[in-house]
Amino acid sequence: DVVVTQSPLSLPVPLGQSASISCRSSQSLVYTDGNTYLSWFQQRPGQSPRRLIYKVSNRDPGVPDRFSGSGSGTDFTLKISRVEAEDVGVYYCMQGTHWPRAFGQGTKLEIK
Amino acid sequence: EVQLVESGGGLVQPGGSLRLSCVVSGFTFSSYGMYWVRQAPGKGLECISYINSISRVINYADSVEGRFTISRDNAKNSLFLQMNSLRVEDTAVYYCARDYPRGSPDYWGQGTRVTVS
């Protein structure tokens, strides 16, 4: 099975500063159709997960452009520019190329 | 507006059964694959099952294979998860989610809580 590893697991960030989360997979996430199915999710306290990014770098409607995704193959990054109070929560990456689908362990973002 | 509403959770003894339902609205259910994803208390997300739009492709995580059965009724815009031989470690909030594009759940329900004790 593909293992997805996130770092860091805890991320204290001052308001207005940038944050970066790394996601690494144990196998390439390039699918036979040429696409790379790596997504990012935000889960605020007490809420359901919300997708932010799909296929590495495509932002979902309504997601602020402060959120950006990048990477290829096995290494991916979520960057949050100008962190705001509403960004507090846990962030997960997920690979959708292989079954079983796999989420990273989650990165808890807090305001420093 | 896209909505997914889960139901059927509750308290059950080890070895017991539960059937979860997810009723959707706001999109053409029969055109999308669907997931069940669970989250144990204080833990991360685990994708436990997938079914494609016409029930031809069905996948399970090893943790539930042989005990859980996913199904759907496209005429009733409904997704189901039959859970048998429940274990304490199946305690979690269970979410249904739509798959779009491939390999990525975009819309999620509010979740239904299952407690095995």
C-alpha cells in the first residue's frame, strides 16, 4: 500500500506569516492517464473536511488564493500565504491514484 | 446546493451490526463515484470504501474487508454502508463523500457517529 507522510505534524504560525506543509508518498502518484491525484483538505475544529486543492495545484471554488499546491511524483507542498485566524485546523493530503486511498497523518496549524 | 446527509449511526455492542445511509441532493447522483471515510476520535481520516457510479467497481480497505458492504440506489439518491461484526476499533465518525474528479472527494456530509462498546 502507498504510505503518505506529512510534515510537520504541528505548525505554529504568526498571523500574517506564511506556512508550508510537506506531503510525501512512498510511490509515484502519476496515474496511467498522466494525471497526479494528490489533494489537500482542511478540517476546522468540529467540522467535516473541506477540500482545498485537487490534482496537485487546482484550487476549489471559494478557496482563497492564499492557498496554493505544488509538487510532482512523490513530493508535494501546500503553502498558505498570510495566515489568518480562520486557517486554524488540521490539514491533510490524500493520494487518489492508488487503492487504498491514503491520507497523511494531518498537520495541526495554530496561531503563534 | 449540493448536500450529503448521513444517518444510521449509534451505539452498538461488539459483534453487532449497523447500516449507514447517505442521502444526497443537488447533483446527479448516478454520475458520481462515492466514498465512505471514517475518523476515529482524535485521529486522522481513513478511506474505507469506494463504489463507482454504476456499482461495477467496489473497493474496501483491509480494515473492513469482509465485514462491511457498500451499496447504492441511484433511483433513491442514496449510498449505504452495511457494517457487520463490528469491533471497538470501528468507533468513529463516518462521512460519505462524492468523488470528483477521480480520486478526490470534493463534497462531504456532516458525518454520523458510530460507537462500538
